[in-house]
Amino acid sequence: MYEKIVEILKDKYGIENVTPESNFKKDLGLNSFDLMELAFVAEEILGVEMKEDAYRKAETIKDICDYLETLGARNEN
């Protein structure tokens, strides 16, 4: 799951060198709109539907990955 999110961050925003603890706003410079876009792309790629409050509350890459795993997101390459 982590690898998929890192791939999206790299492809969509040119962000590399992240860790699971990387904070979307503080470390990666993403804003609320960026997080919404990230959620939409992740939903499409991973075959899940995220609740808006879930991605708004997520502060780190790990937060998003943990939430996606609870939804049963596809973790395929």
C-alpha cells in the first residue's frame, strides 16, 4: 500500500524521498485540495471509496495507508 501512495506522490506531485511518517502538509507541502486529489487517485487505482473526513484527518502517509487497508484496498502491482 505504501509503495502505491509513494508512486502517486511521485507521479502527480514530483515528491520523492518520503517515509511513512512524512506529514502531508508540514513535510510535503500539500494542501487540502492536494489531499483531495490524492484521495481520488488512490480510490481509482486501489478500488476503494474513501470517506471525506478520513483523508482530511490523515496527517501522514501511514495514516492514509492504514485507512486504505481497513477498506480492503487492492495492493497489487
